[in-house]
Amino acid sequence: MLTIRLQRTGRKNQANFRVVVAEKTAAVSKKFLEVLGSYNPHKKEFSLKNGERLQYWISQKVEFSPTVHNLLVEKGLLKAGKVKAFNVPKKTEAAENKADAAASAEAAPKEEAAAKAEEEPKAEETKIETPSENSEEAASENKAE
């Protein structure tokens, strides 16, 4: 089965696309039957080499990729409505539960550490020496010697 789809060309961060007729199962960047045109997404330029060839492939009932379908509808070369080209994945409840579990797992050691930190000063509070007491003790020790 044949499909009309985009084939990426161009350098990194400067994408250009060819509009090609290719076997649906063929690798996207490999084998194709015919180049129909090009598309520059930065300048929104869509050009066809030969409009008759596009009409020929449309008459042969060739499928379109969703993006090419939307481009052809936008340019008025195809009389149909736009289709949804891609889906934005939504967070599922399972993913949210994992995120909550990870957050609580990270918070639990912090809470335990905070609880231990609170307990340690209590043990030290049994004998608290002030600087004035230290200086008095040091002075009495000096007199005794």
C-alpha cells in the first residue's frame, strides 16, 4: 500500500521536508517512488513540483499521512476537513500515583532525619554549660594550682 508522507531533509535544527510517495511499510528516510514537492516549516512554504502528479496519486486512492493531509487541506488542494495529526499524552492515574509515591518516599527519609535531629538536641540539653560557668571553672582551677 502506498502513502504520501513527509521525508525529513536539511541540517540539524533547520528541517526541510520532501513530500514523497512511498510504500507505507518502507523506512521513512530510505526508499520512495516519487518526490512530489517540498515543505519548509520555518517559512511555512509548501510547494509542489507538478500538481498533475498529485492529482494522479489522489485518483489512485493513495493514503496521506495526517500532516500531509492537513497541508493539502490548508492549501486548498484537497477538499476535506483537517484530521488530528498527533496526540499529546495525558498523565494517567497510574503515573500520578507513581509520582506521589516517589515524592512521599523522598519525604519519608527527610522526616525521619528531622525527627532524629530533634531528639539529639534533647539528649544534649541535660547538661548545658554557659560560657560564664566555663570561665568561672577555669578561674577556680587556675587558683587551685
